[in-house]
Amino acid sequence: MTFAATVWLITRKDLLIEARSREILYTTIFFAVACVLVFAFGFVREGRAVTDAAAGILWIAIAFSGTLALGRAFERERQNETLRALMLAPVDRPALYVGKLLGVLILLALVEIVLVPLVALMFQAPLFQHIWLMLGLLGGGTLGFAAVGTLFAAMLVRARSRDVLLPLLLYPMTIPVLIAGVRGTAALLQADVDEPMARAWVAMLAFFDVVFITLALWTFEPVMTE
Amino acid sequence: MTNRTFTILAVLAAAMFLYAPFMIVAAPYESTMGLVQKIFYFHAPIGMVMFLSSFVSGIASARYLFGKRASADRAALAAAELTVLFGLIVLVTGPLWARKAWGVWWQWDARLTSALVMWLIFLAYLLLRKYGGPGSDRLAAGVAIFGAANAPFVYWSVNVWRTVHPKTTVVPTLQSGMREPFWFCFVAFVLLYVLLLAMRMGLEHRRAELETLYLETQG
């Protein structure tokens, strides 16, 4: 079986299971909305959000709900020991990783389709004015976050206290991605839009993504082997 | 490392640490920052050793993950613990200086933030090893590789962002009276680091041996 065929099979399996119950999608979207609401109480004064609050809240919501989705996605594989069955399959290990990553990415993209307009609406943030740069930031940021997250969540399936260890490992490790996401978004939201700055952060994100994905593909096999 | 070399190096390190304060006192007085600048001779070398240690942990982890050698794992663990220890010293001495030089204890500047992030990554590594249960040594090795790979971003970030932290280029341009104590302290701390690393690895080695012996008597 080719690499691409394996990847597609894994992703399709995950999406099919998710489509039947929509459990992760619905709970994650609701969690993201709840996050925005909670942060709004912290950062809105006299009816107006403080400077740069929208960018920060958007990326915190992505990071928090992303962690939740990652944990849930792999909890599903753990319950029936299906991750072990996957690892026993005679296919490329990196293909398994890419397949799981794609599934998580599609899920997070669906969450962001709800989340981004919501933030734009509630904080009067012109998120759609520079749509391509914004898409670049969202795509690059989510990919970097999910690339590290998928590797760690897969690793932690076998570990004890995995629920708390996942955010503990994931947040410090993805700080560069989150900083790039927040600063890039803030550059697009400020009064005089700083397009070169946003473009620089998109390039930085692309660089992070390449490094993180290469490392994850490289370490996935030995880390997952028992 | 044999016991003999260890003792010699330990005595040498102790002598260097005893002499270091005299060199630091004799170093010229920095005109704008005054006395508080002297913390630089401890702070900067320890920071360098901390990053060195994170690399040691990352490389040892990669060797363990791909070569499956237990000694590499012991080195990775020892180096990770020392990264956290030296990181703690950096994060304590930094604010002491910053309070006098900048007027605040902490700035959300690239260099400070990234040192904190590196420290948190290796703290998470230790937590994973402690509470992750069986098999967490391989998982932790993956974390250490990622952590060490993050370090260059940490180092470059200072040049990408505008920052208030003194740039790393300050080190080669030090004036002559300041250069000697700085490198003297650096060598002393590297020596201390090597000694602690060897001690910690020896301890881990003995623990593994003890476990094997215990299992043998049980079986």
C-alpha cells in the first residue's frame, strides 16, 4: 500500500467514527466558545476589549480546544487498544502519524470555522480584511500546534496521568507557534495594519512547521515502539 | 570517569570557585550599572551551561531512542535535571540584576521568555519521567529531542525580536579586565557541570544495577 493510501485510510477511519457521533466536534466547539466567553470577562473593560485582546483570545481558544480535541481523539484509540492494533499493521509508521495528524487538522479547521467569525463578531476585530494572511497564520499555526500535539498525544496513550501531562508538554513546546500566531494576528488587527510584519510571522510559522513535522516524523517510530 | 580524575577535577573546580570572587572584585567597575553588573559573571556562564546541558540531554536522548543504550538514557536524565537546576539559578539571578538595571523584576522579553520556556520544557520532562509510569523513558526521550531542537529558536529569537536584554554579541566585545573573569567563571561552571553530570550518571547506574540484583534474587 502506498504512503498516501495509508494516510487516507487512517484519516477516513477517524472522520467516519467522528461523523457517526460528532462527539469531539460538538464538545470542542462548545468548549472553544466557553473559552472566548471566559476570557471576554477578563479583557473587556467598559464594553470595549483591551488592545490586542482579540488576537490573544483567539489563539488561546485554539490552543485550549486543540488540546482537548487531541486528548479525546487518542482516548478513543486507547479504550479498545486500537492504537496497538494500528501499530501492528504492516504499514509505514510515519503514514500512521500523518493520517492521525490530518484527522486532527480537519477537526480543528471545523472548530475554527465557528471560532474565528465569533471572535471577529464579539470583539469588532476585522479578521477577514486580509483574508489570505489570516488564513496563512491560522493554517501555519494550527499545523504546527497539531504536529507536535499529535506526536505527544500518541506517545502519552501509554502513560499514566496523560490528561495533565499533555498540556504540560504541549504548551511550552508550542510557545513559538503561539507567539507567531498572536503577534501576526495582532499586526493585522491594529489600527495601521502592519502587513510586512504579518507576512514575516507567516514565514516564521512555515519554518516552525517544517522543523516540527520533520522531527515528529523522525521520532514517531522509535517513540511508539514498545 | 575514574575516581582519581573525578577527585582531581573536583579539587580544581573548588579552587576555581574560591578564586573566582577575587577575580570578579578586581574586574573593572561598569560605569552605568555599577556593582550589580558583577552578577553577570555568574548569570551569563550559568545560562550558557544551561543551554549546553539541554543540548547534551537532547543528543543523549536521540542516541537512546535510536541506539537503545541504557547509558545514553542515564546521561539524558542527568543532563535534564541539571538543565532544570542551572535554569533555576539563571531565573533567580536574572531578576536580581533586572531589578536594579531595568527597575522591574521581570520583562516579557524574548531572551527571558525563552529561558523560562526551556526551563518549563525540561521540568515537564522530569514530571513525565516521574509520573508517566512504565515506558516513560522513551516518551521523555522524544520530549528532550524536541526541547533541544527548540533551543536554537530561543537563541535566534533575541535577534528577531527587539529586546531589552543585553545581546549575546556583548561577550566577544568585553573589555580586557572583564573578559578574563567571565571566561574563568565559564570554565569553572562547565567543570562543575561535568562533575555533577558524572555523579548523577553514576548514581543512576548504581540504581539500575541494584534493581537487576534485586530482580535476580527475586527470580
